[in-house]
Amino acid sequence: MTNRAAAEISRHTALQRWLRIDPLNRPRVYEQIYDTADFTDLHYWLGIVFSAGIATLGLVQNSPAVIIGAMLISPLMGPIMATGLGLAVGDFYLALKAIGILVASIVVAVGFSACIVWILPFHSETGEILARVNPTLLDLAIALFSGLAGSVVVGRTGGGSAATALPGVAIAVALMPPLCAMGFGMGSGWNTSIIGGAGLLFLTNLVAIVSSAFLVFLLIGMNAGELAAQIEKCRMREPLAQRLARGRTVQVLMHTSRLRWRFLALIILLAAIAVPLKKAFVQVTGEAIARSAVQQVVKELLPPGALVSQQVEVGQNRIAVQLFSTKQVSDEKRKQAEQSIQEHSRRSTTITVTSVASQSELAQMMERLNSSTSTPPPASAPPVESIDQIRADLMERVSPVAAAIWPTAAPLSGFDISLSDKGVTLVAQYESERDLSPIALGMITKQLQDKLNLPTLVLEAHLVRVVSKHGTEHKRETR
């Protein structure tokens, strides 16, 4: 034995002791992983179908708990580990068979998921679906660490299904949800953005886990010479493996594809995947910086408690901020805020501030409404919680009053309420042969103000459908 070979054995032995891996267990580990790559295993295919169905329904219901359940029963880790082991030990028959099972599993899972989504009467893109369409380098790092953890578990316990028996690893790798997200994209009308993003996430997880398994199996000595007998024993059970082993193509492949070339191929695959992931990571980082800058500037722009709500849209080169505040903001301060955000995010920024009624003003408005209507207020009225609740209550109270006083010759087709620091604006839409005259609108406004006890109420009436005397009608564009 040469000094180099002795050092290699010593290094492997030390690492195995550190990871508490029994070298005598390696043949059994190989055999059990080999058995997971079996096209005729009915339990495997049932697991694929069941986990795909559960994951699909969890995605459309936006339920993380259901999706986690699908991850736990998904058997995809078996052929993935078999692929990594086949590449590590140079068993190309095992690697090709495992890859074939993976391809078939992808087709079954995506197809079954697409059928479920196609049958469903709704195709809304939930948060759980959208969370799997924009992978970054962070997802690649998670998959690498998950693959390392799963491979060590398999090497220590001896069993191809050991990784899926470890809940943390099964949840972290998240193999089935991206496939079902692809199925959603297909079943909901061939949404290419969802299909491409989810497909990239699955490919990222797949390549990272195979690479991690390849590395771990090498380090724990799964490519040792004494495994040759176990490899041959497993092949003897399959006539196809024996015929392929005698073929000239397989023999040439086994002699020319040395370890360094397999290692290099995995490195190239990881690098190729990292390119789009890096681009997405830079984009997400830029958006996070931009949103952080917006939050900081808004705190300085408005006093505490003045901000009612905000909407922030971050584009590639611009930021649009819509603020709803109970306080007025001068143009000078607004422009300074835009400049500050632009300096931090390097994106052109537009800030729009809309003043709305304060909570106290809304509470006073509700008191006047309660005093003007026949319905007595509750003994202990709940505190004002949100603008939406106030607006909904106003709609409920204004609706019967408006319907009662509105002219029957110009029936209402709908109305809406707008709240601002100046009061309530009733935006009404009606149908008639002609526009209501200013005198008629003035009388309607006066009656609304008196009956609702809102002297500052403003009425905006729009004719949306013109009905002629002959019964024909056409829509008028509301301006």
C-alpha cells in the first residue's frame, strides 16, 4: 500500500469516526439506496400522487400546514439520493435509473397537479404559490445545507428513506411544492411566469441536493473498492443492468468518466443555476433596500398616528408611494422625501399624499349619523378600529336614505362614499333620459344633509346609462 493510499484511508476513517459512521454499514447503505430507485415500487408512485394532491390543495388554499404535510410524505428524496450515490461511486446504471425515475416523477406530479387545478372553479394566485416563483441564491444555500443534512442521515442510519423520515430535512428541501406550483401554472391557463419560476426553484433544489449527496458519499468512503461486490450483487438482480454492462457504450462511459469529470459537471450545473439566482437575489435585495428607505422617510415625513395607510410599488427603475394621512404635507417636504428615497434606492420616486378624515372626526360623524337615524346606537359602541369599518357603516346608513329621496325618474344604479378631511362625498350613479338639473341635484343634496345630519356632505352625481323614450339604451362614460 502506498503512502498516499494509506493517508486516504486514514482521512476517511477519521471523518467516519467524527460523523459516527460505521464503515461496515456501507454495503447495506448502498443496497437500500439502490432499492429506492425502483420503477415497479407501487408505494413510491402512490406517495408521489398523494403528496402532489395534498401540496396542490395546500397551495390553492394558501395553507402552510397542508403544504408541510405534503413535504413529509413526498418520496422524491429516495431517487435523488440514488442519483448522488450513483455519481459518487461511478455506478452509471444506478444514476441513469434514478434520473429516469425522477423525470417520470416530475411528469406525474406536475400533470396530476395541473389536472386538479384545471378542475377547480377558481384559479387565484395565493401567497404560497407566489412565494415559490422567484428563487434566489438563498434558496440554493438552503438546498445545499438540506442535502448535506439528509446525506449524513442516510450515511449514518443506512436507508434510502432515512432523509424523508427526518422532518426537518423533508420540510427544508421543499421538493413537491415547486412541482405543484408548476402544475398550477399549467392548469390555470399556462402561466409562464409561474411555471418558469417554480421550475427554476425545483431545479435548484434538485441539483443542490444531488451535489451535496455526491460530496458526502465521497467523504464517507462510499466509493471504496470493497463496494464493488455489493454493486455487482445488486446488478445481478436486474437483467437490464447486465445487458447494459456488456454494451460497448456503457463500458466506454465507465472508463472515461473519471471522478474529476463528474465533479466538474456538478460544479458547472451549480454555476449555471447560480446565474439567474444571483440576478433575482440582487433584485430582491434592491427592493428590500428601497422599501426600508420608504419606511424610514415616511416616519420622518408624518407625525406619529397621522398615517392611515400606505401603498408602495417598487419597480426596476421607479418607486411609487401612495400615503393616506390625517395631516397635510407641504410640497417642499414631499419633494425632500422623494429626493431622500431616491438617494438611498437609486430609483426615481413619486410620493402622493391624500388627506383623509381623522379617527376623531369620523367618530363625530358617526355620532351625528346615530342621532339622525331612527336606529338607536348600541349601549356600548365599540371603538373605531379602521377607515374601512367606518366607510362600511356609512354605506349601510346612507343607502336607505338615498334610495328614499332619489327621484324615481332617474333611478340609482349604484353609489360609493369617499372620506376626506373635508367630510363625506357621496358619488352616485343613475339612469335617465337626460342629466339631472343643478336645481334637482341641489335639492337632493340638501335633503341628504338634513336627514343624515351631515351639513358638509358633497354629492357627485353621474349619468351612466341614457335610456331613451323608445326603450333603447347606451352607456355613457363616467368622467
